[in-house]
Amino acid sequence: MSKMARIPNLGGARAFVLHRPHPTVQAITRQLSAIGLEAIGFWPELPAEALAADFVFFDVDLGFDEQFPWKPGEAPMPLIALIGSEAPGRVEWALSHKADAQLLKPVGNAGVYSALLIARQSFEARKLLASEIASLRQRVAERQTIVRAVEVSSKGAEDGRAYAQLRSLAMSWQISVEEAARRIVAMTQEEGDDDQSDRA
């Protein structure tokens, strides 16, 4: 059975609404105030202080990349797309910004709370996935360093024995096998550089 996600307390959070003056902004602001969020409207672009916002609502219909103080897809907070026109190009643009939730315009008296919760959950899941991918890439890079260290250490011996020597070195230096491998590879590179400078 999967663990149920807890509903976060949104009171006191700040939401920036990037939309031209319009009844849509008033409807969103009313709902945000009722939930306990501070709503701040901007148009035509977000200021640098938006980097500290907890949520950003943005207009898909008239939106453009330069409105944001970050690159497309790199928002540091959950984004909620406000969609009036479902033209494929506009929806594709919203997706390029990795919108975490959406609200269809015109916005009525409901929908903002669920959009906030969905956006927060989606954003956190995306951040976790990105962190796991970065960790896996780091581990792959470390494995390649270990392979290089074993190759350098083997010098005719079998790989299993060279790996055992690497582990033994790591234990004697009281560091991880990965760090020991990095040191061995670095020492080998330094020796190669010294040999080249001697020849020169």
C-alpha cells in the first residue's frame, strides 16, 4: 500500500501572479487570500524578488520566456499555468517551462487550492527525481574512476587482486574506495605529467 501524501499547510506562503490586469487575477487573488496566501500581481515580467516566491501563476496565452528571471524549465518553485487558449503552440510553451499544474481560464470561485497542492506535489517529485539522477550520474562517474584505478594498479595482475589492493589502500587511508580510486588516478596523471616535463 502506498504512503498517502500529507496535505501541506499553505498559510503564509507567497504567490506571484504573472498576468495582465484582468478579472482572472482578481478571482485568483480572492481564492489565495481565503486560503491564507499573500498574492502579488505583476505584468509584463517578474522581478528578481520572484525567486523567493513559494508559487508562481503565469499566463500562457500572452507569456514569453523573457518574463521570467530564470531559464525555461528551471523555476525554483512550483509553477501554475493559466490557460485560456488551448492552441498547441501555447500549451507546448507552458510545458517547456515545466508547469506543475494548470488552471483553465476564466477562473471561477474554485480550483486554486487543488492547483496549489498538485503543483507542490509535482514540483517536489520532479526535484527528487532530478536529485536521484544527479546521484546516479555521480556514481557512474565514480565507477569509471574505480575501473581506471584498477587498470593502473593491476600492471599484469588480475583485476580481482588489483581491486582488493584498492580496497586495502582505502581502508589503510581511512577513506572510501571511490576517494582512494580518485587519488590513485590523480597520482598516475601527475606521474605522467612529470615524465612528459622530464622529456621536454
